Amino acid sequence: MIARWAVAVVSLLVLTVTGYGWSQYQDLLGGIGRSDAIRGDAPKSASGDTNILIMGLDSRLDENGHPLPPEIYQALHAGDQQVGGYNANVLMLVHLPGNGTRATAISIPRDDYVDLPGAPDGIAKGKIKQAYGFAFDQEHKKLVAAGVTDQTSLEQQSRDAGRREEVDTVAQLLGGVPIDHFVEVTLVAFYQFAQVVEPITVCLNEDTRDSYSGADFHRGYQQINAAQAVAFVRQRRDTVHPQLNFTDLDRERRQQAFIASLIYQLKQAGTFLNPGRLRALITVAKQNIAADTGLELLSFAQQASALTGGNITFTTLPIVRFGRDPAGEDVNIVNVPEIQALVHNLIGTHTSTPSSPTSPVPGSGGTESGTVDVVNTTSRNGLAAALEHALTPTGFTPGVTSNGRRHLSTTMIYYPDPGSAQAAHTLAAMLGGLPTEPDSTVPTGHLRVILGADYTMPATLTPGDSSSTSTPSASHGNDTEPTDASSLSGAGIPCVN
């Protein structure tokens, strides 16, 4: 189930807080589930880098294998404890460079047909998501045959076997990339995290509805609650607009877009400075996530804190085509050497050849052009957020959005000092030749755009521009070629199918 990917990265966000106090840190450390699934002799990342595998299980149970309350099943719109299993339907490798440059999150499509290194249950090749479930089943049967009857021991030892096989399978597919740590999340955690932070703003390219997941969304920016968030990240079909032709690859993008939006909103709302909300997030993390014993949370928090600034890029691994396995099940046929080369390029350049600070990559959110804060003084809701999103691929960094206390007629760009004048002029030209003025109240390194009634988004800079999200055209709602890898910036609120 795709929803767990979103849960997992929210769990990472919980861990990125460095200032919430030692007592709360110790509380989280003492309550989170721990596992020895990472092999002690496994290769480790060098140069201070950290690779973390996010695993979300296709299970309607909690971390201890217990059913959820009936009201949770009703809200999730995903069946009860009889549905799902122990497939790792969400797999994402998060790479945190030791030198502090941009992080990378690599989504691995759940149906990629790959070799299973441990051949669990005698199965040597299968969907990558199945590695966990096959190994869980094999270990569970072995323990029962050995006379183990304690349900907690059966559950956790079987899960450790599943975790170990899934880690090994992913590492093998990606070309022996070290996996230093893992975080595992259950479905209920996503819903509970979303409850803490709702409403959440998302953006879609088209109206869409799906009776299976419960999705019912309109085009553009909108705020959704926790139950709608589950539907948003689970949707993989449209029962009203079949021309959208959804696939699992669209769900990968939904996951990424949701997390990018959530990261952005958590920062804007000051969630990590709100003791009540922070405590609620920690409570959910303690109940519904597990991590390896070697993951030192405070050290990781210090390293990963930059994620809340949108300093992360999401990429989906490419597939060659959709096919079927010998059993007739739908699978993704993949080119393993191509995947390994892509992964090497994505995470092998952060420490050896970081991007030049004078040459921003479009879509990277480079900071040399300045951080852009946008104030909407019009009656058009969502205009500031739309502009922030449209600016994401230009090299400007999305900043704070807000609404003005009174409506203004003229759009202006303000800059703090003479050193920022050129950036202001560049932005002004990009937005259609807007006037600029110095203003000492603008923070250093920032630009402030005041949107007035005369503002019109330039045709060359639109929120749905595929250049910002690598999203296919809205007329199809799906890749014309499934081989294309998808890349999405972690800054701002992206619009997706």
C-alpha cells in the first residue's frame, strides 16, 4: 500500500527535530520499536553519508500484529485486518549526504520484477515488494515448527526476517548500495500523523474520483483532512475519468508530492516549535514505527534537519514495460544495469562532485537567487502558493506564503539591500516586468512579492508546468513511455496527476 511511504517520511520528519528537548528525545528513544535486521557485516556508507530504507507494509495491523480499532478501518477506507499482508508496498531509499548538500529520495516501484537473494519460501524471483512477505512466512513457519508459541516473539522474529530480506533485495537491485538504516511504518501511522497536522494542502492537475480508494478531488490546490490524505496517496485508478489511465507509477508521484507538501507545511506552520503537536507526532512514532538498533536518532536528527527546508529531491526508478510473471501476475519489467547506473549517478555525486554554487540546476531550488516570500493581497485563494510552486524549477527557493490584511491593486517586488537588487530584477522580469523597490524590513537573502489585483501568472510560468515535476501531460494522466524516471523537487507544493 502506497500510503505507508508517506507515513515513513513523516516519521523521518519527526526525527529531524533537534530542539525539542532531551527528555522528549529520551521518551521517543525508549518507545520506538527496534530491530537487528541490518546485518552487522553489511557495507556502510562512507564520508559521513547515510542511506535509509523506508518500508511501508501492506498490512492493516499495528507494529505488533494486532488489529486496529473499527473506527480506524472505517476512516481508512482500505478494508479490515483480513485485507493486505506483509508486502513492502512502499520502498524508498533516502540518501543524506555527509557534506550537507541536497538529499535524494529514490522511490522503488513495488511491482519491479527482481531476483530475491535469499530465495525465501523457495522463490528466487518475484516482485520486490514480496521479499518481506515471503521471508516473514518462511521464518514464521520455521518458528512454529520449533515450538515457539509466544505471539509477540513470533511476530517480531518473523518481521525481522522479512526486513532483512527486503533490505538485501533492495541493496542488490541498486547495485550494492549500502543501506545503513531502515524505518518501517504501518498504515495506521499515516492516518494518525495526518490527523495531527491536518489540514494538508495538495495540488492536482485534473479532477479525479475513485470509489475504490475513496478519492474525490478537484483540480488545483485544496486542503484535505486525514481520511482524504489516505485516499490521496492510495489512488491508482479513476472510476469516473478513465481517460486519466492511472497506474502505480502515478501513486509513486502522489506519495512524493504529498511528502513534499507536508514538509513545506510543517515548516511554514512552525510545527516543530509547537510542543503539543510535536508530542502528538512523537506518540504516533512510538506506537507505529520501527527502526534498526543502529539508528542513533539524535545524530540523525541533526543531519536530516535540512529536509524541512525542502532540501530534497524525489526520483522514481524507471521501468522498461509492464508485463506478467510466469504465474500471470502483473509486474514491472526493469533494466537492472540502467537502474544501477542511475542510482550511482543520483547518490554518488553528493560527496565527490557537489553542484557548483554558482550554477543552479533548474528545479533544484538553488539559494543564490534568493528565497521568495509571497503575500497575496487579492481575493483569489491559493495564488501565493501557486506562484511559489511555479518558481520551484527556476532556482529561487520557496519561502513563506501569507495573505495581506487589505486588498492592493499593484503587484510589487521588494528586496532588502543593494546586493539583492539583481535577484529582484531577475525575478521581476520572470514575472512579467514587475516594479521593484528596496525595503529594509525584508530579511537578508529574501525577496518579498506582494500580489495585487493586477497580477497575472505569465504563460511561461504556470503551476502545472511539467518542467517542475516531470509529470506527464494532463490529457493522458500517465507516462506515455513507462521507461521515464520521474523527478520532483521537495520544495513547495507540487501539482501532480
